[in-house]
Amino acid sequence: MIIDSSGKIALVNSQTEQLFGYERSELLGQAVDILIPTRFREQRLDERTAFVAGATADPLGAGRDLHGLRKDGSEFPVEIALSSVEMPQGAHVLAAIADITQRKHAETQLKELNESLESQVSERTGMLKLLQDITRSANEARTIEEALRAALQRIAQYNGWQVGHVWRLADDNSGDMVDAGIWDISEKAERAIGRLDEFQQICRRIRFQPGQMLIGAVAQSGQVHWIDDIANLSDWRRGDPQTLGLRAVIAFPVTVKDQVVAVLEFFSDHPARRDERFMEIMPDVGIQLGHVIERKRLEKLAVDASEA
């Protein structure tokens, strides 16, 4: 496309017609503003002069957003190369216009991919740090109870869950899970959910056989379970979730030599969608805690034997 010194279109080729959706006769003699979105028409005089009459070897619009305006009112990203052309009527500007929609789309996809990868790396780093913190805290604990309580606190802090609780194997060799009496209830839970005395009392009274409801299912399968909203469960049996203010729950096993010896559960006061990456690391947390529990158990046996 060629533009005269007054900013009017003097010559149009077929590519310009295709890009902007105009017939050649509709463009000739029109101000070049017809092809420029309104917000660019209001640019400073020097920028507009550069677009209309300037000459540069570099593409106009490189490194910044520049758009063309089609006849139907739609916009598209462009890159424009300007050069000076001498004609009998005087100096004109040759504008070579390229539609860079596909390039912009590719750049956006690449940016989103890089951001996603950076987010995944950051998230994975955070989870590995969580695993290291839990392992260190559990190793420093003097008892199994202290180790489990430390794990509750760090997991709840990491994921923003308000209530953490531990179930353990019953002492009667039934394979049932019973309340371990180990809780972590955040200050936010006390404010948002209220005191959970009723829920704690129910947990003290109830026990779960292998495969029975959430805790029994985790104990039997050895798999992490995530429930977006326990209000939708028909077999909850631990009080009214909405009255208690409990909604989402995640439960994962603690294993010693492939046997589930405990189940840790965490509650949120609002429904929460599954976090697959978080679920992936929980089995590793359960295995590390299992190692600590077994070591603490053996240490206690050794102490008891020495004192006997």
C-alpha cells in the first residue's frame, strides 16, 4: 500500500484488500486512518507522523502492540515496514503490512507454557520442601505422637486446611481404625468453623472396619482419597457436615512395610477441587512417617528392654 504526503491511500494491492476486507475502490483516496483502530488515531502527533509519513528500515510495531482495523470492525495484530518512495506527485510512503496473528498466538502459547512450567517447578519445589520439613520434624520428635502432630501442622499450613486429625490401628488386632486423639485445629478454624467438640466426641466413639466409609477405604486400599464436598456423601455418619462447618476432606495412609498403620485426614471449611500434584506426594509423606513410626517403636522397645 502507498500513502501520499497528506496521509491518503494512493495505491492498494490485492494483499491489502484481503487483509482489511475492502475493495480497492473503497480505499483509494481515503485517509489511512480508516485502517487504524480509534485508539491509535489518538496517539501523539510524532507517532502518527511516523506511521503515515516516516521511513524506517525497522518494522513499525516491532516490540509493541499495533493493530489493523478491518472493514467489519475486527482488529488483528500487524507489523508494518515503511520506506520512502519518490513519485511524480512527490514523496510517498510505501507501507508493507503483515498479519502477525499466528505469530502472536504462538508467542502467547509459548509464554503460557513457560509460566506453567515455572509454576510446576515452583510447586514441585515447595512440595519437596514440605516432605523434607515433615521428615526432619518427625525425626526430631521424641515420640510417635509428636511426630504425627508435627506432620499435621506442616501439611495443614502448606495447603491451608483448617483441621487435621489422626486415626490409628486398634490395639485389638481387628484391623479397625480408631481415634488416635491427635488433632491440629487452626485459629482460623476456631473462628470460621467454631469449636469442634461435638465432632471430636463422635470421632472418639466411632471406629472404622477395613473398607468402611472414608477412613476404612483408605486403610484397606492404601490409597489417597479426596472428597470435594462431604456434604454430598450419603454415608458420612460423623455429624452434619454443614453444621460442623466441614466441607472438603483429604485422607492418606501412613504405611509400615506395606501395612497401613495410621490415616491422616484434613478438612477445609469450603469445598475444594482435587489437587492431583498434592495427592501424588502424600504417599511419600505417609511412607516417610511410617519409617519414623517404626524407628520410634523399635527405640521404645529397646529402652523398655534395657529397663526390664
